[in-house]
Amino acid sequence: MKKGVLALLIVASMALATGCGSADSGSYSTESVGSSAKSSFMAESAEGWLDNEADYELADEAMEAPSASGQSETTDLDGYDLSRKIIYTSNIGIESKKFDEDVKTVKGLISSNGGYIQSSSQYGSEEYGNRDCHFTVRIPSKNYDAFMNAVGSVGSMTSKHEDVEDITSEYVDVQARLKSLDTKMERLRELEAKAETVEELLQIEDRINDVQYQIESYTAQKRVYDDQVDYSTVDIDIQEVVTYTEIKADTAWNRFAEAIEDSTHGFIEFLQNFVITIIYIFPYLIILIVILVIVKKVRKKKGKGSIFKRKKKNQEKAVTPENKTE
């Protein structure tokens, strides 16, 4: 009897344990399904937002990280002008005994080499033989050497300086930046077509204006480079002289002789200027002398008149009433 009751208790406890286990299992399964459903809902709700922001992230990456884009595009040099870009700048000084003829010759050389005069100026007087003419000319780079050799033979060349600048890397960099900016502009145009709100459209237009400004700036810089490379700049100074400057060795005797020569020329120039000044003021000196002579005569006449009156007065005083009575 006791064994039967014990057996029933064991069976009942096993049944309860099984029921609790299945209840716990069911509860766990329900929670898992709920969590899975919640995650799926969040993923679906975020999917649309991610799709809308994808293009903006692409534009931001292009605008905010231009260096990476530029680096990747710089490695691809297809379509770039990789020829050597050299800028020639020089100045040359010339002494001339035949000023008018030499100036005409220089102008002819500029024209025959396909160049043009960018600016010119002339000082001095033909009367004194101290004229000085300055030209700033632009010569096609292909004719630069021939022009410099020809100009050097005019008159007597006293100075010559040449400067050569290689801007190949700068030129390629400008091309790369323009290509990168063109790519950004295309992306922004695509985003502009896809814009759904006025706010989005205004933001994209602001970025377009900024990129357009950069494109115009680099395009202008590229044009300046092209002009400097295609046409060399030469400054020419032509000075009128009576005798050419003699180039001497820098010795103590030569410096002593040069000092004496300069001093003599300075003294002679001073005398010349003094004589010229006297000639200029000579008419005024004549007028001044005439005025002084007139003033002197007037004063002299006044002086005689006063003396005569003084003498007459003294004589009248000398005649007293006593003398009259006698």
C-alpha cells in the first residue's frame, strides 16, 4: 500500500515538472519571436532612410575629401598635357650711338619674330643726347633664342639677365584639380535632379556655386600659365650715349683713373649748368640793373634838392634885424 502511494507521488511530481518545462519553453519561444519581429521592423523602417542618404554621403565624400579623390585621379594621367612647361623671362641693356636707328631696328626684330610690345616708355632729350627708351615685349617661346641673339647685336650690350622657370608640376596639378572639380559638378547635377524638397535643392545649389567658382579660378590660372609659357617676356633698355662704356679690369689704377675722369666730367658739367643758368636769368638781370640805376638817380636828385634848401635856410637865418637896421 505504501509502495503504491509512493509510486503515485513520484508520477505526479514528474508530470508537474514536465508541465513547467513546457511552459517555460513556450515563454522563451514567444520572447524570441517578439524580438525577431521588432528587429525586422526597425530594419525595414531604416532601409528607406539609408537609401535617401546614400547619395548625400557620396556628395559629402566628394566635397569633404577632395585630396583622396584628387590622388586617385592624379594617378590616371590620360588626357593630361604632360609636355614640359618653361617660362622664359629676361632683361637686356643696350648703349646706342644711333638712337633712332637702333630703336627702329629693335622694333623690326620684335615684329619679325612674331612678338608684340606690351609697354614702352622714353625719357630724355634729343638736344642733349641723353634719351633712354624702355620696352617690355612678348616673344613666342619658339623664337626666343633667335630674338635674344639678334637684339644682342644691336648697339653695345652692357647687361643681360635670363631667368628660366619650370612649371610642369604646377600645370599638371591644375589640370588634375579641374578634372576632379568637373567630376564633382556632374555628381551634384545628378543630385540636383533627384532633389525632392526645396531645402535639399538650395543646399545642392550652394555646393554647385562653390564648385563653379573653383572651376573658374583654376581655369583662369591655367590660361595665365599658357600665356606665360607660349610667350616669353623680355625687358629691353636702350640708352643713348656719345661713346660706349669701356669695360675695364677692376684694379686700383683703373679705379683711380675713373675717379679723376668722373670728377673732371662733373666739374665741366657744373660749369655748363652754371653758364646755362646765367643765360636763362640774363634778361631778369638787365631789368634789375635798370631798376637800380633809376632808383639811384632819383635818390641823388632828392639829395641835391634837400641840400639846396638847407643852404638857403641857413642864409636867411644869417640875415638878422640888426643887420637890416644898419
